[in-house]
Amino acid sequence: MSSTPAAHKTYFDAGTPEALKLHTDSDALSTYVRDILDENSAQDILEIDIRGKSSIADYMVVASGRSNRHVGALADYVIRGMKQAGFKDIGTEGQEGQDWVLIDGGDVILHIFRPEVRVFYNLEKIWSVPLPDGLREMSEQAPADPSE
């Protein structure tokens, strides 16, 4: 882990054994991403194992941020942590609007949503995984369009 005082405790420095493991072990990378999200107060973090169901990744991690600003900050924290661990080609989408940000970390794909947007798109349903308890009630009351 990083010895830089200002760095988050979760971040690994490139070249260390912990960081190198992230590049070859999708379980370790998923845990790393979830730890960064948890450390920065992401809500309803869910890991979906998509090995054998999709060739695009091994895991999909879905999380919620409390607001557009929180969604953007969570994305920044994860990207910073991945870059610090030596990842170079990190794909991102949605950082402008910050309702929904996608981060493609190779073996782990991360979706960060505002809660109402997450309920609207319900990616969990695609993978036959129930919405987290904190979002189920919201889904029953959700408007047809999250911008309403």
C-alpha cells in the first residue's frame, strides 16, 4: 500500500506485489475497486460474477453515489487508485453528466449511478440479481424516467 500520507489507505503503488496481482487476478481487482468505493462512502455496492456469462469481463461492480457530485468523486477515486496501481488504458464514459459513470478496468467493469438512475436502468435484473434492499423500495416508487 502507498506510504504517501495524503494517499488513501486502499491504494497500491505500481510495481508492488499487491499492485501487480491486480493486473492478473480479477478477484483481487474487484476487491480493490470495492474497497475504494467503500472507503469513499459509496452505497449499495454489489459485485456480480459474470464469468461464463460474458466475455467482456469477469466481474461487474455496481454502486450508488448520493448525488451527481458524489458519483463523479467516486469515479475519480477509482480511476486514481487504478492509475496509481499501474493501469494505463482505463475506459470511462459518463463523467460529464455524472448520473451514471462507467469505468472499464478490463476484467472488472464498474457502474456508478445516482440511486434513482440505478433503479431506472436496473442492471442487476439483466444478470438475475436482486436490487439491494436500500433500492427496492425506491424502485416501487420510481417514475418511469429518472429525470422526472
